Amino acid sequence: MPGLNDFVDFFDMVGQTGWSRSLQRTLIHWIGPSDQDVALDVGCGPGWFTLQLAQRSRWTTGVDISESMIRRAQLNAEDFGIDNVTFMVGDIRRLPFVDASFDLVTCVDLLFLFEEREPPLRELIRVCSPSGQVILLNPSGAMNPWTARQYCDRHGLSHFDRDSLLSWSTAASRHQMLREDDIRRMALTCGARLTDAVPLLNGLVSLVRIVPESRTADVSA
């Protein structure tokens, strides 16, 4: 079937671009995963960020709705000899895990694609332990083809690095902006709280940390 392998190959290549790897390193540093953490990466695609998490956690699970993405992620894990990771097909709107299963839940470049964002966010928070954290990365309101092109010019991005970032910016501009205040409000209705937010890629993307309400109460006590 034409296009299927192209779709998987495209995202596999994106995960290995310079700008994507820089984002992955920044996320790992900002999250600060522990070697005792059990982590979940939702919307893992071909698994490049999931494998970064696995190298710094006790066990990591990657979930994606695409079977072909999961197969590629499994192959990537095998190629690098990473064996403390599991990949499985799953839907962010109905995650196949019991409540409070994970110390760390990440969701990179996915939530903004939904028209109804609260149900998937509620699922991410549901499977996070009371002492854990939910990490979201999404395009910011500043992301569009014009600003992405400026970023590419400023940082000397060319060839596939440039084309893939511009493709991401085009996709982002076709969806309703996901503002920090929107995430803050949704988190509160789901029994959690947005505690940190930082801009990345010169403000083109937004990284936020959400913790369950019980953890916020423990910290303030």
C-alpha cells in the first residue's frame, strides 16, 4: 500500500533530526527521570524519545495507535539493545492501564491534534501516580510556517531537518491553538495542576508539567 511505509519512515527520520534530538535531550534534562521510575510515553511513534526515557528509568512503556509505528519502535529498541522497554498499540482516549500505574507520563506533540482535548488529558492524569508527573509538549501559539522558516534560517537548518520542521509548523497551524491557560483549566477539572511551563525552540513549542492535586497538596503542606 503506497504511503504506509512513507508515513512511518518520515516520523522515524524526524526523530533523528538535529532539532528533534535537541528537544529530546532538553525534555530528559527538564523532567529528571529516576532509575526507579516506571514511565509511559503516549503517542510514541517510532519510539526515539521512548528509548531516551528507557535509558534513564526502571521500565518504560510506549503506546501508539498505529501498529506500523509500534513495529518500527520495537525494531529500533532491538537495534540499540534496549530491553527495559515495551511497545504496545493503544488509544490515548482509552489507555489500557489501571489508575496510577506510572510515575512519569509523557505525551509529545499529540494533544494539540484533538478537537476535544480534555478527555485524553484526563486519561494521562488518571494513569499517573499521586506522586508522579505528566509532561506535555505541543506547538505554541507562535508556531506557524513563517516563524518556523525564520527559526530554520537563524539556526542554519537545511534539507530534511528544515523540511520536517516546516511540515510540523504547517500541521500545527491547521489546528486550534492549545494555550497554557487552556491546559491549566483542563488540568484543574481533571484533579491536577499545571506547575511549570517553558518555551522551547525559540518559543515555537511549549513544555508543561502537570502534577496530581494530591501531590500539590503534599508539597504545600
